Amino acid sequence: MMTRRSIMAAAAAVAATAAAPAAAAPAAASDRRDPRTMANDLGVRLLGDEQIGMLLYPGFTALDFVGPHHFLAGLFGGQVHLVTNQADLSPVTSDAGLAVRPTVTLEDCPTDLTVLFVPGGTAGTVAAARDRPTVEFVRDRGGRAKYVTSVCTGSLVLGAAGLLQGRRATSHWSVVPLLSRFGAMPERARIVRDGALITGAGVSAGLDFGSALVAELRGRPMAEAAVLMAEYDPEPPIAGGSLQTARPEIAELLTSSLAPFVRDAATLGVL
């Protein structure tokens, strides 16, 4: 069965078989459509060996995870580890009921990761940020990873692990100011990078984050191919997806609705 990953894998296999002498010679007009030639000319890095750990915990927000996973799982040659903070590999249920089956426990996750990623949520995220084994895992793997990353309120878990100290970071708009409690310099932006720390804003920003991380890991041509494969060309039919563009009464409604969560999150600190 043809899948997105099998298409990318086939392209990677074709690129990997390109002969070095042939690549050195100018391409003839007749073979410009050959994938080997096109991949070489564009500098598309289809093959890699990244080790990516994506944390799952009860009550995570599904799109925070699924958006980045869509892009990262398409990196042929890389390995994505779905890490559960539960005792076994039973499915981890999101805040909206979507269950994801993990592949490794905290203990079994590789020690040295290329990318550590933490999704956000609401009550589930606060619980994860208070769970010592989870926080110690994030602190340990984050201290070794080449990139430490999050989307939405996942940055609260990074903060609880002491990984935001003195760094610029973002989160869901409702809790961006709280990042200063962890020694961070909060910024309201879709993606914020401070060295090896890359944080994304709320929920849908995971798609922006995921494609940007592909560019970081494999180069811009690979990221361009990934966004075209995903047909990621947003034209939202409903305006108002930020505090700056939302109608004031809608912003007030959401702010009031999220107030109990924000108050709970405001009690978090570095464990």
C-alpha cells in the first residue's frame, strides 16, 4: 500500500543509489526529470540517522503532537520514539480522547537524542510538570539532546525541568507570561529559537514548528518537499486565530474560560 512514508522512502532509496561519477557530470536535458539528478541538484537530504524522542502523557493535546509527528516521522532514516510516562506501553489518551500507542517507556528511551519534544495540554500538562519521574526524564534527556523542543504548553514541562533558565521561549498565548517563573524570557511568536531550544506557540503552531525543524535537521529543500507533500498552504476560513486578530469579546470569553487552568499552571516551579 502506498503511504506518505513509503513515497519518501522510495525517493530516498533512489537518491542513495545515485552514482558519484554521474553526479559530477552536468545533467543532460533528457534526464532532468530523473529523481536522482533532481535530488542532487536541489540538495535534498533525504537520508539521516536522527533519534527523536516525543513525550506522551495522559491529557496531552493531540494536534500539539500530531502536527510535529507528521513532519518528523517522514524523515527517512531517522527514528521516532514515542515515549510514555506510564508504567507500560498501553495507549496514552489525549485530552480529547485520541489514544496513541507509545513505543518506549521513560526508562527505555535512548539516552542520547537528536531531538527531545514535549507537547502541551491543560490539566494533563500541569500534572506532567508535577510528576517527578517525567520531569527528571526531560531534564536528563534534554541535557544531552542536540535540540530541546516543545509546542504549546509543553514549554511548562521544559520549565519545570529547569531547561528554560535564561532562554527566550514561547507557549500558548494563555500562559506565555508564566514562563518567566522558570527564568525564561517570554516571547509571543509562532516559533522562538534560542540556541538549541526551539519552542512553538499554541496547538496549530506545531505544523509551523515541525516544518521548521525539518529544515533545521535536513535543510530547506527537504522542508519544502515536506510542506508540499502535506499541502501545508494555510488559508484559514475563520479569522481570529490570535489575540491580535480575535474579536475582543471572543478573546475575553476564552481568557475567562482558561483562567482556572492558568491559575493552576501559575503554581508550577522548577522541580
